[in-house]
Amino acid sequence: MNKKLIAHQSRPLKKSGTVKLLDILLELFLELTETEQEILRAQIGNAHCIQCPDRHGKIKLEFYDANYVLHTILINPSKIVF
């Protein structure tokens, strides 16, 4: 499956590419718990490596929180700003 990844600004994203999370759209926050929102909000400004898209075209971002706990989130590329 060769899906083309598109960021919010319609710029192409490449598998294993590094992106900086600049902003998160409100729609995404509405899907998360308060704790998840806080953890994700702390990632704004940080660089992330893009993982393979899933079968629905969502990208996987992995990151560690302040307590060194690994978090993985699947995000529709249209809901994030790089």
C-alpha cells in the first residue's frame, strides 16, 4: 500500500521524515482525554519521525513524556500542522 502522506498545508510528508509539530487542531483535542491533551500539548515544538501510515492513512508519532513513558498516537495528517 503506497499512500501519499499530506500535511495540513498540503505539503507532502515522507516516511521516516522528521517533522516539527507546530500546532494541533482543536478537532483532534476533542477526541482525546484531558491527560492525553496535556501530553500531546507538551510535544508542540518538538521534532518527530514519521512512521508508516496505517491502512486508513493516519501517521504514527511516537514520543516520550516528561516521565520517560513512551506514547504512540495515530493522527490524521490533516489534523496537525508541520
